[in-house]
Amino acid sequence: IRYLTAGETHGPQLTAIIEGLPSNLTLDFEALNFQLQRRQKGHGRGRRMQIEKDTARIVGGVRHGVTTGAPVAIVVENKDWASWDQIMNVEPIEDNDEAKRRVHRPRPGHADLNGGLKYNLKDLRNVLERSSARETAVRVACGAIARQFLEAFGVKIGGQVIRIGEIEAPANQLSVDELNERTEASSVRVVDPETEQKMEAYIDQIKKEGDSVGGVVECVVEGLPVGLGSYVQYDRKLDGRIAQAVMSINAFKGVEIGIGFEAGVLRGSQVHDEIMHENGRGFYRASNRLGGFEGGMTNGMPVVVRGVMKPIPTLYKPLRSVDIDTKEPFTAQVERSDACAVPAASVVMEHVVAWEIAKAFLEKFGGDSMDEIRANYNNYLAQVEKY
Ligand code: EPS
């Protein structure tokens, strides 16, 4: 299974094509759009989110609510397009710099300068339009379909914000259901109301200072069978593939599985999860410090992934840069930005992780229809039980 996306942040729409979804998967459109709306929320988002009301329109591969096995095409429209239809028109427009809103002042921390040099583009708008995190709207739509596929096999996915700047949330051991219930009610996707208040105040302060702030988000996946991914080849290690997917989210600078970097501090006896067995339950681990992975494969414990997002580089507080025309230094003034998009990034991470897991699931139990996959899955579970 794979997908590609196309579209610009101020273009007419984002488009994705998913290839390799089995037939006879019943899609819940409301649940799909619920995930898109979750991504738009969060304290610290800017004015753009008041313009957009994201919904996924499916324009291929689904009939009467059920997949046919054909590629699934998804469209997410940009409502903001109305204000950009000249500047972002695919047709040539009159050679008027004002109308074109040419960007020649690269913003530190963005793709602007590297992209301009690489693609030999003198209008950096061509870079920023595609490198924008707006693209995650349609990635969430693809991930939400993967999520529904996994849910058909009892897999549950949740997420939470662990840190925003200097404010860290206290640790918890909640199940995915509880986690989702509590974080859904939070403006910053944390479990603890006191932390929520502190984070909100912190974001407001940062915003007032014309600055931005990043954070750490966590995703938990419950209900996975043992043996997704493989140790036999580097590019089949599922933890490695999840790491790639998480790092590909705009502004992410690091990934951890389980205790992650803390494993470099602790001793072996404090890190590894002891193996247990119980009739009925089968094999399990006494703890889950390794976050559900050993040898690049799921071990049946919940998968726990963390990612760190840097502060959004579009600042009201200007940073120094150089104009690509004059090579003169300047300090940028910004029109519109998010002060903090960490809660939204938490939703994005859930969906890119869902995608990688669904992909590995299909590789292991692959089939063209849900029935065929279910038979393979049940057969494997019986084999594991007898082992
Ligand atoms: C983004 C800049 C902002 C964000 C945008 C990502 O958009 P604009 O430049 O139109 O103000 O709102 O995020 C989204 C549109 C979204 O849906 O998440 C950027 O430069 O990455």
C-alpha cells in the first residue's frame, strides 16, 4: 500500500491517491472528517484555521461507503484559495510583481532557501507553498483510512502532548480509550487539567512576545499482534519505518520508541522487558520500556512512539536573513502564523504511525479483500497461540 499527495497550501486543494487498499473495507466518513477536524484544533493555532473547515471528499475507489479495491482518491479543499486564485493560478498571469506576491526573502528554519537553490526558483513562494505543513491535512486523511482498516482488527490508536516548551505533562499509564477521552477534552491534548492551564498561559505568553514554541508528542497503539515488521532486512524493521514517517512530519527533529534516549543512561537490567507467560494470554512482557518493539518487530505490547517538534519558524519576532536579489541582510516581518502547533502535530503523528502499521499489517496478512486478510490474520493468530 502506498500513497502520494499533491497540492499547495494556498492552491485550490490537496489531493492524495492511495493504492493497495483491500476491497470491502467499510468507510465511516464522519469518523474520517472527525480526524481532520482534530488536526485543526489546539491552543496556539493562527487565523488560517478559522478560514479552513477541512473535509475529505473521496472521488475514486469507494462505492456506497465501501472500498472496491481500486485506488482511492481524496481531495481536501483549501477555503483560503478564494484569496489566492490570481497569485496561485495555474494559468499565466500578467507580469505584475505585486499580484504575484513574489517571495525573495528566505525565512530561517523553513525550506525556502535550500529549496530555492535546489530547484533554481527565484520566487521562493514555489517552495513554501509545497513545503507548508498544510499538506498534513491530506496525510491525516490517508492515515485516517489506515486507522479504520486497523480498527477492523481491533487495533486502537491514541495520542497525547507530553511537553510544550518548558511545560512538561506528568506521566500517566492510561489505556488508549481513556487517553483519547481525556485528551479530546483538552485544548492542548493533555490529560491533566492543571498542565493544560499552564500550557495555555505559556503559549499566550510566547505569542505575546512574538515568538513560537515546539514540544514533544506521544502516540500509543494497542492491540497489535506480535511480528509486524522483520529483523531480516534493514528496510523491513517497522520501528525504523515509523521513525522515518515521524521525522517526515513538518518541523519534527527527533523520534523515540519507548524510553528512547533514556536507554542511553540506564543499565541493561533497567531497560529490558522481562518475558512472562500465562495460559490464555500467551507471552507478554513484564514492562514496556522498549515501546512494543524488539528486533524491528512488534512484540505484542503497546507501541509507544514519541516525536519532538521544533518551534514553528515563522516568527513575528524577526530573525536575520539575506535577500536573494540584493544579498543584503534584512529582518522579516510576518503577516500570519501559528505560535504553537504541537497539539495538531500530535494528531498528525497518530496518523502517520497508523499508516506505517497498516502497511506492515498488509505486508504480513496481505490480500485483496477484507475477507482474505481476515482469514490470513486468524490463521496466524491460531499459529501463535499453538506455538
Ligand atoms: C503554515 C503556515 C500557516 C499555517 C499552515 C502551515 O498557513 P498560512 O501561511 O496560510 O497562514 O496555518 O497550516 C495549515 C494551513 C494547516 O492546515 O495546518 C506553514 O507555513 O507551514
